[in-house]
Amino acid sequence: MDQERSGRNINKLWAMILLGIVYSSLLYYQRTLTGVNKVDGFIGVLLGLYICSHPVANVLDMFFFRRGDRRQFSSRWSAVLWIVLNIAVFLIGWFVIFVGTTRLVGRVD
């Protein structure tokens, strides 16, 4: 309950990682989701923005709204792991945006 109250939901971040990997894998192995590259790209850009929004919200919350709360993390190691997980989710979101953008503006073969 403390984890949920403080806004640190690790399961949500893992779900975002899984969502980004599934989208990228489907495009890699099947070459298309809908049959139209522009629609696949639009889905990818929106999905990537959604994935990136979670770690950005977590970091903003940590830096601006819980600045004086030292009890937010049980140890320095847990704080480092939390930040690394947020960075990983953010990078996967960027990758999904990149894949979606290349689908969106790429030429048709």
C-alpha cells in the first residue's frame, strides 16, 4: 500500500516495458499490424508517448512534489533501481516513437 500511495508502481512500469517490446516485436516479425504503414506509425507514436509519460510523471513527482520526503525510498540502492527502471521505460518509449515515426513518414515499398 505504501508503494501505491507514493506513486511508485513497479508493475505499471514493467507493463509499459512489455507493451513496448510487444509492439516492436509484432512489427519486426509480422511487418505490419493493420496493413497500412501510416496507421501502424500513428499507433506507434501514440503508444510511445504513452509509455514515456509514466516515467516522466514519476520523475517530476519525485523532484518537485516529494522533495522533502526522505522516507520515500528505503535505501539509496532502491532509489537508484527506481531511477534506472524509469530510464529503461523512457528509452523503450523513445524507441517505440522512433519505430512509429519511421513507419509514419517512411516511403512505401
